Amino acid sequence: MSGEERAVADFVGRFARNPKTGVGDEPERARVVMSQKRLVVAGEDRIAVPLSSVVDVVVGNVPPNLRDLFDSTVTVGYRENDSVETLLIEGGDETMAKFQTVLFKCLLNGTKARVKHPARVGGRVADSPVRTAKLSITSERVAFETRAGTVGIDITNVVGFERTERAPDGTERPTLLVRHADDGQVTMSLVAPSSTRRLNLLGRFLRIEYGQLLSAVADINLSEPETQLLVAVYATGGDIDFASVLDGDAARATNVVNSLREKGLIEEDPAGISLTTHGQVVVTQRVEDVNI
């Protein structure tokens, strides 16, 4: 790495190049150094990856044949000679947590995007203006810096997202539709980065915590009355007579509310009943039908 480049990450770990689902090679010990321009992995051979060629970053998710060999990992996909190569890099837990943050910062900081935040709150369309923003990444948050101020999304609050071709300004442009928790409600924001590559990388950053939430709610089963009440909490913020949702049957409504609480999908405080993060994921994954 030249003297003009300052290292923003420098550690010793292990790596595998192009790991497959079959029998893989033993991981190789290497020094990993990264500047804001490139990533260098120096083992027996030296692999230099321009960050401008990085198209994918996956935190965790080790191929089956390497799960007994690797623990905390980040996999970097990059274009080289018209093909996509991958580097699976391992280090200590704390080291890799810092590395993934610095990597996403180098890849995404300063990215221009069109943003509508929020676009919807609960079931209601918001009147937020569409703004031009610059992205700024921290360990658990993506911030959108605009002339009117800075807003953001905590990745620990992301409960769903998908790609759409309708941008915040109504034009056809690859856009992320992000659903995230906000004061007990599901809020939706639209983010259209300047390139499809940046959009994919932003999606990977937002997915870091979301994948764990999906696993946690995968085995939760809901009855039709439970689904009805969960949607009612989502749509009204909990300000509703639950018996009216179930044909005026107060005893039945109480039993269903208790069941949802036991499943960890709703919680109650002096302000009323609201969805937990798990409840918000269930709503957005199984119930909500959003038309933008």
C-alpha cells in the first residue's frame, strides 16, 4: 500500500478465496489491510481488490463446508476480468465487527441518494418531501444528510425491506423500500442511491440484524383472530377496542391479546399496546400488503 494511502483497517486473520459448497481448501493465514481505495489480503499470495470493484458484502453466512473452520466472517464479492470473485475473511469477533463497519463506510459514505423519510407511518401515507441526501454509515445506523438536516435508520430497527423500481420522486429507478420500527409503529422509507451497485451494498448493510430477526420469528404460528388483532395494532398504534375487531367478543379478545403477548409480538405500557420488534417483522413479512 503506497504512502499516499492511509490504512483504515489492519489485522491478521484467515481467509479463503472463492469458497464453494463442496470440499474446500484449508483457510490460509494472512494480513488484511484496507485503505479507502482498496483491500489487500497478503498470505502466500497477495490479493488486491479495488473497493470500486466490490459488488457484494455478506456478514456471516459461511458456506457449509467451511462452518467448522470459520467463526466471525465477512465475505467480499468483487468483479475481476468479467467474473465475480469472493474473499471470505475471518478474524476475532471485535475485530470483524469493526472491520465490517469500516468496510461499509468506505463503500457507502458520501453516496448520493433520493430519499423520502418517512414515506409511510403505520398504515398512513406521510407527507415528507423527497430530498437529495448523502449517506453516512456508523456501526448501527445509516444517516441521510440533507440541506434540511440529518435523519436516519438504525439497522437494529429494520423489520423488512425490498427492492422496487419506483423511486421516491415517482420516476423509474432502483429503490430500496425499508420498513423499520419507530415508537412501536412500522415506518416505511424509500431510498434511491445513485447506482444499482450502491443500492445492493446498502441493502446488505441494512440486512445485518434483519436476518437474525427473520430466524427468530420463522416458527411463530398465528391463528386468524391473532392475525386480525396484530394488524389492528399495526394500523391503529394500539388505540382500538379489540373486542370490536372480533365481533364484540371481549373475553375472546382478551385471550387473543394474552396469546400475542406470550408469543412476544405485542407489549403493553401506560401508553397502551404496541408491537414488539418481532411483532413488526411478523406483520411486514406475513400480513402487510403495501401499495406504493
